[in-house]
Amino acid sequence: MTLLELEGVTRTVELPDDEPLHILRGVDLTVSVGDHVSIVGRSGSGKSTLLNLLGLLDNPTSGAIRFDGRLISDMSANQRDRARGRDVGFIFQQFNLLGGRTALENAMTPLLYASGRQFWRREQIALEMLDRVGLSHRAQSMPEKLSGGEQQRVAIARALVRGPRLILADEPTGALDVETGASVMALLDEVAHSSGAALITITHDANIAALARRHYRLDRGVLAPVDVNRVLALAQPEVTL
Amino acid sequence: MTGIVGAFVEAWSEIRIHRTRVLLSLIGVAVAVAALTSVVGLGAITQQATTENYERQSGRPATLFVSAYNPTTGATPDAKTLSTAFLTVTDRYSVDWTTRSTYAQVSVDFTEGLTPVDTMVVDVDYGTMHRVQMLTGSWFTAGDEQRLAPALVVNETVWKRLGSPDLRTHPTVTIQGADPVTAVIVGVTPDPPYSQGYATMFMLYDSYMAIAAPAQVQSLYPQFEAWVPTDIAEDLTGLIQRDIAGALGDGWQVDVNRQDYLVYQGEDPLLSIKLLVGGVAVLVLLLGALGLVNISLVTVRQRIREIGIRRSFGATAGRVFFAVMMESVVAAAAAGVVGVFIAVLVVKNPMVVGFIAQGITDVPAFPLEAALIGLGAATFVGALAGLLPALVAVRVKVIDAIRY
């Protein structure tokens, strides 16, 4: 079942005294429920812009983006915000946990924007999710008291508390050492798989990208499928992306 | 419903986490609210004190003063005739509060000899109509008019010269009328500030008439006052004038007019003072608001990443706007409560009350309007101070903010 579909998506920025800047050029991508897709690309290749579009944070200049079969250009800003809260979970490179709040409070944050049972049972849901990522014993710890891996696991719990159908992981292991990064990715893959959510990992780490089932490369705004062996070859130090 | 509760939860959580910053930023608001509320509260007491002072001098609104004279000769009707006419007419219109008043000198036999004491000769109602304040004992009652030994209400100076006797022992003095008479002191009034040592007293009109020498009665020129509801004062003025003129007969000009403070100064004699003090308080509040806006703006800029994260988890622009506004409103309202509390402590402080409300008989309770104005002003300032940061917050570009 198709969850997200990009069709000929472009994103262009008008510059005051220069030619328009074409950040994305004719991007086509289909992501189904339960999919695991990786997108690799250098800095400046348009990854952030693509992330904005995939996360319903921006509209394309041309082309169509359908989320759950619905054109996002037909949705109001509020509808997009609500759909994002309900169906999209973000995981960031720098974890982006909120300071001054415990792991539990951080995990509860998305549930503040939920309604009904999810809102009123937010503490219990967040605790269950922390338990699932193996951090129930650190629920009352502040972010600065947690290791990098633990912080990213809290971020994963936070991304998953509302049961999103799409998880967007933006350089999820970028701030972790190789071993911790691998364990965090394994956890993310397992949790996403068991919840049936689609996982899109945007990274420049070929090893992390290789964990996905489908692989794409973003180069100068053009998104193209790439073979897993090619991705792994790209992971060798002497080869550049 | 969950949206509103969620916004409150967010706002409270934000305030709790940044309590030091919030506390510092709100000191100005709390102080300003305390100042504003204190000013309004003290203003109410001052107004009451001023009003009572006015009422002591010229009666409560609306007090009608009645006088009569012969326009040709300038002569006045004798006190007894005018008094009878006044009492008959006021009784006819069911005026509950009336008094006659005049000044006389009565010699009192103190231990050091006879001393003339300025005496105000009045009716029982005078005490209420002119808010006469008692130091000890009580004002005249209707029963005092029947006493064979006239009742006296003396001032503090007279009372002290008599050795400050306990009024429960019914202390007496000898006064000189046509003949020496023993009078009973029933009450003592406090000396007004800056006039200690000057002996004065009150005596009931009929009691004085009973003991006064004929020559003293002849020289009396009493005033006649009626305290009537303000809404019918104008109608009663015409009726009382007409009826007393009719009772006195041809040749007498009867004047009935109001002399209470309201008739001279409109509805609110303290309006100009209130406006001045209120203006200063509003200025203080605006300065507090400016500080709050400043700190809130800086804080929001520091929180751009957090706002971006919240947006990425589904917070709508409206929700972010409301949450940032609520932080400011909730915090300022809390500061308002503290400010009002401080104001109550200041306004109800015995030293402050003693200073501001000197001589006041009805010390007003802390005015509810002052508390409401304080809280309302704090909430308004909170909303005002939250507006700019909230606008900045909704313009945050989510991914840029997160990657910032």
C-alpha cells in the first residue's frame, strides 16, 4: 500500500540577483507501508529540502506529493501540521531533545498535540515506548545525564509515541560512534518494522544506508535508485560519493 | 479541549523549567501591578477620607440647608418660628434626617474656674449627618433629649481637663446657663490634628434652649439641614422652600440650597488626582511590560530550535502562537497575583492606614476593583508582551530551526 508518492517534484528558490537555484529536479519516489528506504547524498545535494517535503513541511515548486493518496498541495497548513503530528515521526542527527525536561517528558512531547485517549494517557504511552527502547529505568533522567546512544533512543521513543506511519530519520547516527550507531539503527529498524511504519533514512553514511531495503542517491537535486553493492562500495574510504 | 489543556500544560512546563528567567522577567510586572493596585487601593481610602472630611464640614449628599430673611430689612425670623416651620415641613415629606445647628459659648466650671467653651448646639441626627467620630462613649441618642441633666459630647481637650474620667461613671460638669446646671458627659470626640488644646463640645438643641438665658436665645441664628436622597433632592428643594415660605407668611425670603461637596464638584471631586496617579501607575506598568517584551523576545530567539522541534511533531502555527502567548499571560497573571498580594499587604498595613486614613470613620475594605484592575492589567501586559514573541515563533522555519 503506497503511503507517500513524489511525482516529478522540483524545488526552486528565486535568488534576488542571480539565476533561480534548482535544489530538487524531477524527484520521483514511492514509499509503501513497512518500507525501509535510504537516501544518501553529499552536503548541498538537497537532502534538507527533500526532508522538508517528505515531512510535509514545505510545498514543491512543481510536481505532486501525495500522502496517503491525498495531494499535500490541496491541504491547508493546519491540515498538514496535523497530518505530520499524527503520521510522521522525526529523528534528528543531534537528537534534539528538549533541555530541562526528563526523558519521559521529552517522549511525551508529541502527545501534547494529540487528542482524545492519546493526549490524556500520554504519560503511560511514553513510559511504554521508553520501555520498548530499553530506557524505562532512565525515564526521569535529564538529557545531559544520558549517553549519546541513550539520547537517540529517547528520540526514537519520542518519534514513535503517536504511532506514525512514516519515520524520517535525518542522519540518525551522525553524532554517534560506529558501534552505538549500529545498535541504534538496529533498534530503529526493529521498532519501525514491528510497528509497520515506513522508514526513510537520510544519511551520508553508506554503511547506515546499506541497512535499508531500497537505496537512493541524491546528487545535485536528482534522486536516483542505487544498488546496495554500489552503496557499500561507496562506504570504502577511497571512494567518494 | 485537549488543544487548550495542552497549551496550558506546555506553557506551565515552560515556566517551570525556566523559572529563574521567568521570575526575573516578572519582577518588574509584579512591582508595577503592586504599584498600580496599591495606588487604586490607597486612592479608595484617600477618597473615602476626603469624602468623609467633606461630609463632616458640609453634610452628606444631598444635604439641604434652609435659611430665611426679610429682603427689605435684612432681619431673620426668630429661631423658634423657623424651627417649627422647618420641622413641620420636613416631617410632611418624611425626611428622616434633619438637624438644627448653631454655635454658642457655654461656660463650664473646671477646677480652675469658669471657662467659656465653644459649643455646637445640634440635634441627634447631626452625628450621623456629619459623621461625628467618637473617641470614647457614644453620640447623643433620642433619650438624651429627655434628660433633666443635659447630655454633653465633649472633645478630647475638655475630657482631659476633667481628668479623663471613665464615661461609665457618668461624669458631670457644671455649666452656666441662665442658672448653673449639672450636665452629663456621654461621649468624647477626638481632637482633630493640629488643634489640640482647644476646648469644644456638642449639646442638644432643645437642651440648650431649656437652659439658655433669654438673651442668648434671642441671639441665636440656627442653621437648618435636611439629609435627603440625591435623586429627589431637587424636587424636595422646591417643595420645602415653598412650604416654609408659606408657613412664615409674606415678607420672608426662604432659601433652600445644597452645600454638600457633590453640588460644587460634580460627581467625582477626586477625578483629577485619580487620573494623575492612575497615569503614573500605567506608565510604571508599561515600563514593566517593555522589560517583559524584551526578555520574551530574546528568549524566543533562543528557543527557535525547540519551537522547530515542536512544529515537527505536529504543533500547528496557531498552537505555537497560543502556547508562547500563554506562557507570557500565565506568567504575568501569576506576577499579577503576587503584585495584588503585595498591594493588599501595603494598603492594609496599619501604619499606612493610620497615615492615609486619619480621622476616617468607615475605613473601606481593600477594594475589589483594585484587585481586579491589577490582575486585569497584568494579564493584558502578559498578552501584549507575548504578542511579539508569539509572532516571531510562528515564523520559525522548522527544518532550518532544527538544523540551526
